[in-house]
Amino acid sequence: MKNIEQQLRAENEELKNEVRELKETLEAISSGEVDAIVVSKADEKKIYTLENEDQPYRILIENIREGTLTLLHDGMILYGNTAFAAMRGVHLPEIIGTNLEQHIALRDKERFKEMLRDVLKRPVRCDLTLCGGNGSFPVQISMTALNPGRNTKISAVVTDRRKDYDQLLLQSRMLDAVADAVIAIGPEDKILYWNDAATKTYGWRRDEVIGRNLNDIAVPDREARTILEKLKNGGNWSGEYIVRHRDGHLFPVFARDSAIFDDDGRLLAVLGASNDITERKRAEEILQQKHNELNIAYEKLTSTQEQLQQKIEELSKREHELNEALREKEILLSEVHHRVKNNLTAFISLLSLESAYDESPAGLALKKDLQNRARSMALIHETLYRTKKYSRVDMDVYLSTLTGQIVSSYESAKSLQTVVDVNGITLDLSRATPCGLIINELLTNSLKYAFPASFDCETIRGVPCRIDVNMMEDAGSYILTVRDNGIGLPREFDIATTKTLGLKLVNFLAKHQLRASFEVHSASGAEFRFRFRDKI
């Protein structure tokens, strides 16, 4: 765009200089200020004097490439050179005596009449269309009054603009290839140029808008009109404003406008490039709507976060209070378990002292059984106290220790193997206590009766004498198994009708404490199997 503008300015300047020289020459001739004119042609100079009427003047203007005319004030041609006749495609005598208006295209006749009126006040210049032998073509006509007054003669210089027009046509086609709508308007807001993209953007064809006021066609926005007026005073502008389509709907465009001036500072045109930004605006509106929705969501989230933080602080405070209460409870439980263990230990010690007064085998056996029962209960409290876990008993720790203590209390058990396999199970106190007492009774029973001196495990069973304590989980239940590979139970044995205190205690604890189902087998020794749930 800038290269085209610079080229047009250069050509315009060249034409102005030539017209200025012609005007100065004509003014000098008409005023009698010169005696002769020197005309340079290639390598020679010729001198023409102003004697013998106007013959030298005629010779002079015949050497000017522009069409040169002398007119009456009404436009009648008094004299013309062959350059103008050649433009018209006729012989020179055919134009002498005709009115220049006859040679102007119909659409420009009114503008030519305006020039005839204005030239009486000042020199005028205008682009018009001249009729030629092969059709009409663009010219630029510059006119100067030779004398003041209404009856003055007028000097007119006609410049053929067809080459300029061809170049402008090329430039126009180049601008038609531009994606932006390119519009040029003159000083009077008349549209001078309108490219194909402008037709696509605004809906108007080029032939419908050339010569019309842009404000009437596409610019209803007052702000846009204000911008246009500012541009006429110089400078550039870019930004957004609202325009009107041919079908009447309004839409936004982004425009870049520049004012073009001649060397004398006169406005030639305002050139603008614009593009429809409707889709961009819609996208911006959607984006803004999403942004607003995000802001609302963020505010809600912030409010929720503040409420959550407040809840967290309240829960943290409550947790601290509960931890303090739990710590106090654990201290209290620890003290309770410790005292229970101490009391049971004292009870066991009292039983030991009592044994000094009753040396009978039955009395000693009874006291040992009582001691072991008390020890099994005391050991639970000791395990809780030692592990610092007061809600559940680690059965692995508890049963391993309990089995070891019971076995070690019998001299005959030194050659026995004892295996405890609990699989990491933990039970609450209400389940662990009866389990411990049941195991105590069954182990004691096995140590007393399963391995008499006459029973050789190696010979009969093929393996050493052994007692197994096993606990495992199965389908939401626990299975406790106590077995030995000793002599086995009597054939008529029934735990429900047994008379021994220990097995009655086992039956009672299994049914009423553990709520367990149980089985008794005596194929290869004695086996007791109990199934119970962790919670009732």
C-alpha cells in the first residue's frame, strides 16, 4: 500500500511541475514579460520570438506532449494543439470552435461546468473522462484564467491518464486480492475505491457505491464519523467500530485508516482497511461468560474452602480434645490392667502359700490348675499393658507366652514339642479371655493325660510327642484348634456330659462366652476345634 502511494505521489508531482511550467510560460506570454522562449530538444536549442502575431507561440505549444487549449470563458476552443487532437482521434481543425464540454463524457459534464465557474476565482484541476475515437478514457484537466474578469480567456492543459489508469487498474486488482476490505474516500467523503473484499464484507457492489457518501452506505456509527473527521486533519487510526451491512444489520469491524495528502498539504484521500470481527466478538463474549462463570465458581469455591477450613479447625480442636481424652483413658486403662495383673499375681502367690498347708496330690493339682487359670487371665492384662493396645489383644504374643508358661509348669513336658501358629490375629478382650482359658484347660489336660509313660509317640505315631495351638480366619469367622498326638480320648467321651471340672469349663466358655460351635476328634490323638465370630 505504501509503495503504491509513493509511486502515485511521484507521478502526481511530475505532472504538477509540468503544469506549473506551462502556466508560468502562458502567464509570461500573456503579460508580455518575455521577448523570446528557448526550447531545448535533445542536443539543440531553438529560440522562438513573440513577433508576427502568435506563430512562435503555436510552434512552442506544438512541442508540448500534453493537450493544450485556449478557451473562451464558456468553454469554446479558440486554439488547440495536435496532442489534444490526437487524444480525440480527429484532425486539429475539427476541434477548433467546438466547446470542450462536447468532448467530456456525459457523467462528468456537470463537474466540467463547475470548473468553468471556479476558474474565474482560482486555478482548478480535476480528473474527468474524455471521449475518444476508440471510447472514453481518463484525463486530468488543469485550467487557469489568463486575465481577471468574466470575459477572460482560459488556458487549459489536458493530461492523458490512461497509463496511470492502467497502473491503477493493476494496483486495484492487487488490492482485490487482499483479504481485508479496502475502501478509499475523497475529501468530500465520496467513495473513490472499493475492492472485492469490501463487497463481500459490506454487501454492496463496486458500481453501486463509487461516488456515494460512505456515511450513507456503511458507517452509521457517530464515533466512526468523528474518527473520519480527525483523520482528515492528519495521522493514522486503528480500532473497532460498528458498521452497517447492505441488508441493514449492524456488525463490528476492526479498521486501520490513514489519510493521504499531497505535497501542498491538501487531503487526497482517506484509505482504510477493515475486516469483520463478528466471530471474534462472539468468541470473546463466550470467553467472558466463561470467565464470569469461573469467577462465580471460584468465589463459591473460596467460600466453601473457608467454611471447610473452619470445619477443619473445629475438627482439629475436637480431635485434640479427643486425643487428650483418649490419652487419659489409655493411662487409666493401663493402670487398670496393671492393677488387675498385680491382683491376679497376688492371688497366684497366695495359692502358692496355701500349698504349704495342703501337701496332698489332689490339693496340689487343684492349686496348680487354679494358678494356671489365674495366670492365663493375668497374662492378658500383662500383654495389653506391655503392647499399649488396649482395645485388642495380640494373640500371637499372648498365646505364645501362655503356652510357654503352662508347659514349663509340668516336668513331664520337657520332651514335648509345642507349636503355636496364630497368623497375626488380634481379638478383643471379651474373646481373648475365654480363648485363653480354653487353651489353658486343654493344654493342661493334654499335659496330664495325653502322654502317659507307657505311650511312645515315636513308635506309635512315628513322630515326637507334640501339641499344636492354631488360630486362623475363615469366611468372617475364627477357627481355634488345639490338638495333640497322644493317646487320644476315651471311646465313650462326650464333652457335654463329662464330669471333669476343666472340660466342663471348656464347654461353658465355648457356648456362653464365645458363642462357638465346636467339634471333638480322637483319630490320632485329641483334637478340639472351635468356630466363632469376632463380634456377636
